[in-house]
Amino acid sequence: MNPTPTGRLLGKDLVLTRTFRASVDDVWASVTEPERTARWYGPWRGEAGPGREIEIQMIHEEGQPWTRMTIDACEPPRRLALSAVNDWGSWHLELELSERDGVTELTFTHHLTDTDAVGDFGAGWEFYLDALVHAREGRPMPSFDDYYPAMKEHFEAQR
């Protein structure tokens, strides 16, 4: 597989999109229901809601660690914002969904504090969003090795 990077850096916002031939409610379920997020990113546990903290397991990372995330906003089925401070830095993530004529567009934004690691983050988010596409289509998961380091330069060149 030879995936093409699609993400762009707008100021300090890393923005990626994916399009699905599905209702906004169905795509929302893919990014918020633990049994469905487990198919492409990892399951999560805890009591969901704005201001609450959940734990998300990162099944494609070494050791499959659990990481704590705060739900900053949850506006079903259109917007989800999460944040965390952990060993990998400060994370501010946002997913927005819009539907038109049975096609839903997912816009994912990683609000970066700086752009030093944009090459690493960009390649990683391309992988995870393609994993979502593959999971929804019932295809085997992509290989991270196809994304990193091959896509790193695409994102670093946008700094």
C-alpha cells in the first residue's frame, strides 16, 4: 500500500478530512461508541460527557497504553473535542462532522502547541483516519510502516 498524505497545516492547526458514504449518525457512532472505536483506534472507558475524563486505549501503539482524555465538548452528532496532557505532550483534538445528501465529511483537527513534531503527528493521524476508513469498510488495517516515515516530509514542508 502506498497512501498519499492529505493533511495540511494551517497555522498551528493540523487538519485532515475523510469522506464517508454514510449518515452523520453512523459516522458519529464510529468515533464515539467504545465497541466501534475499538475497531480502528482502541476502546475507551469511563462516563462520557463534557468536562468528564475518559481513558482511551491506543491499540496500535507499543504496549497498547491507556491514556486519559478530557471531553471538552460533545455535541452529537456534529462535534467532539478532547484534550490531554501526558508523556507525549499537550493534546487538543477536535472532530467535526457534516452531512450532505447521504455523504458525511469528517474534519479532524489537532490544535498543536508548536509545529516541531508535525511530521510525526501528521503521519500518525493519516494512519489512524485511514484505519477508521478500513474498519468501516471491513478491510484489513493498514500498516503504520506505510505512513511513517514516508509522510513525515509532507508535513514538515508545511511549517
